[in-house]
Amino acid sequence: MDKLMAGDETALATLYDKYSSMLFGLLMRILQDSQAAEEVLQDLFLQLWRKPEQFDAKRGSLPAWLTVIGRNRAISKLRGRPKREMLEYIDGFFANTLASSHDIESEASHMQQLDTIKLAMARLPEEQRQAIELAYFEGMTQTEIAARTGSPLGTVKTRVRTGMQSLKQLLN
């Protein structure tokens, strides 16, 4: 952070490389839209570059600060999505409806797929499920998972691989 405050661009690149995958995973979980998640991630690091003094190490760690700021921005982005009200003519009457750019059929199909995946994930052993969630939903590397869980790297790799193979069998 000292280098970043001094205007060192490599410090920003280092922080981006270190934390972007974790933050992107969080943003994807909230926004369910990779383009929106990338936009929030870019804004977050732009804020860090322009105003690094906003981070106060006395109040917490940098990853925690980035996570809170990113979460708040993602939620704000969700709340700001446009919803237009329009009048629809049904059976001789006008009814208030919300216009949506989503295809209801594909959204219902997507929700069914999510339910199927959740059920399959629930059938995995806890260690495999945790490793997959950390890797795919939080964007952590296997090395980061090993550090967080206190498990050897080889064990984490085996858990992810075995869990993915089990998921493939459960979903086919």
C-alpha cells in the first residue's frame, strides 16, 4: 500500500493479481453477470488507484476492505438495474406490469439447472464441496484454498478433481 500511495503502478498490478480472482468470484455470486462483475471490479481497483488513502489499515485488512467495498458496489448495481413500469392490456383491462428484458422460459430453465447443481453439490462430501465452492464461487486458487483450510495442496487438488468427477456423474 505504501508503494501504491507513492504512485507505483506495479503495486496496483500486484494487488490486482493477488485479489482480483477472489473479488470477481464474490461479485459474480452477487450479480450473476460477468460483464457487471468485471465493471464493478474495474471500478473498485480504479478507486484504490485514485484514492488509496481511503484504506485505513488500523480498521482492517486490505482484502476485507476490498471485499466490503466490492460487495456494497455490487448490491448498489443490483438495486440500480432499470425496471420500467408499463401498462398491459389483458382481457379488456389494463394491468400494471414490470417490463423485463429477461426471457422467462430461459430464466426458469436456468433456475432449474441451479437447483439441480445445488442438489448435486449437497450430495458431495463436505471437504469436496468446500473446495469446489472456494475455487469456483469465490475464485480462489488451489494454493489459497490450501492455506485457508489448512490442508496440504495435494489434498486440495484431489478434493477438487474428485468432487468435479462426482458432480459430472451426478449431473449426467
